[in-house]
Amino acid sequence: MRKIFFILFLFILGYCNTIKDRIPTGIEKYYQSNGKIVLIATAKASKNAIEKNSTAMMQATSKEAATLLLKNELQKSEYQNIKNKFKITYVEFINNGEYCKITAEYIP
């Protein structure tokens, strides 16, 4: 009986290690009391880059996608007068570049 549980445990453990965590993509907005605005754009690499398992391609396509998300967000009317004052302060690649997070900040 113990052998069956042990084999089942190993099977479940192996299965869990093969599942990658999905990371939510899109724009996160944070407004702070001092007038500071923080935008975080998260995007996923292209399907082709992921299938090829190419770190360079995944980083390039996920960063391009995150940049486009950020640019699109800044086209909204609420940022009309300040969109050119946002500065990119941080770029992070996750899972060898499968995802990219770009943080941009506006400080009045």
C-alpha cells in the first residue's frame, strides 16, 4: 500500500513541476497621494518564440508587446498632458523572457 502512495506522490510531484504559472498580462495602474502615477505593462512573448524556446526571441517579443501596451495606455485622454513625462524605471523578464514587465512612472 505504501508503494502505491509513494508512486502516486511521485507522479503528482512530477506533473506539478511541468505546469508553468500563467502570469496575468495587461496594464496595472497605481495612483499615489503625492500625484505620482505608476504604470506596469506585462506582456507575453510570441507563440513562435515560446515554441522555439529561444530566450532572445522571447525577450524581444515580450518586451515589444509590453512596450506597445504601455504606449497604447498613454494614448488615453487622461494622460494627454503628461504622457511625455513618464519615465521607464524598470524592465523585468520572467521565465527566461516568456513575460516582460515594464514599469513607467510619472512624478509631478
